[in-house]
Amino acid sequence: MKTLTYEFVKDQFAKEGYKLLSEEYVNCGMKLDYICDRGHRHSISWASFQQGHRCRKCYDQRNSKSRKGKYMGEHNPNFGKGLFGEHNPNFGKGLFGENHWNWKGGITPERKKDINSPEYKQWRTDIFIRDNYTCQTCDQKGGNLRAHHILPWSKFEGLIRYNTSNGITLCRSCHEFLRGKEMIYAHSLIKLNAAKEAV
């Protein structure tokens, strides 16, 4: 493939009415500074210039003029419907809780509320950091990890839920293996955690 010269590139810019400010051309990906025929300073790669891209400011000005007024007044699809400001029946009402259109009577399960709480997120992060983002049963580092409650969430309430000694990092497959068998393996996992914390 033929290497382009600076003079050739400069001539191509001049044909468009642009003044090339850069003093060298190295390759098609290098940004070249120029001034367009309307006096806007800009930079562009030769590859983009060849694809037909030109001065961004001129493009924006040209298109903003064509769009101006397009959705104003009677051209707006919501014109005359009285949905704005104080004419909106929900104006000034907080759209959350019982006032939200999708309210279903406060049915979000406790587990989901707790998983989104700052305490749970901090507990989870603390478990991952303590275990160095590594599954404690198969030694997989990183990937799709879970912070697992050794004593099941559903059976133990209170402070034990956010106690780091009740958590362990597991990969997805090890976590799936333990599902429904938490109490069977709880003693082994507690001993594993105690050994780590003793070190």
C-alpha cells in the first residue's frame, strides 16, 4: 500500500476549503489539526476525513437549525393535553411508595430489601476482601463469586447476618452445590473460617 505524503493530505484538505495546521502526516490514524472554511478549529484523522467526516461544529450548527421548532407548540405530540406543570394530576406528588403507579401494597420480600441495604453490601465486600476474591473450597480466583452465609439467612436473624465470621466466598458452582445443604456443611465452613482468622 502506498504511503501518503504530507503534501497530498494538505491538498485534499485545501480542496474542501480547509487549512491544515498540522505540520506532519505520519499515518491515517493520527489526528490532524485544521481550520474549516467557517473558521472553526478542529482535529480529525485522515481515515475519518476519507470517510466523509468534516467539521463537527459546522455539522451541529447545520442540524440544530433544521430541528429548531420541530417539537414546539402544536408540533409537540403532547400539545394541548394539559400534562405539564400544575395541569398534570401527579404534579407535586412524590411518585414513590403508595403514590407510585406500580405500587403493589409493599410486597417486596425482606430478603430483597436486605440484599440492597448498605449493611449487606458492606458485609459482602468485607467477605470478598478477607478471602482475597477467591473461592474458599476450590481456590478459583475472581470470576462469578458469591458471598455465602454459612448459617442460612432465612434461619438466622439479627447481627449474625452481617457478621463476617458467618460469611465465606464461593464460586458459582460451589455455591450451587451447597444450596439446600447449608446446615450439613455449616460446621466445616465455620472451622475453615476460624482457621483463616487465626492466621
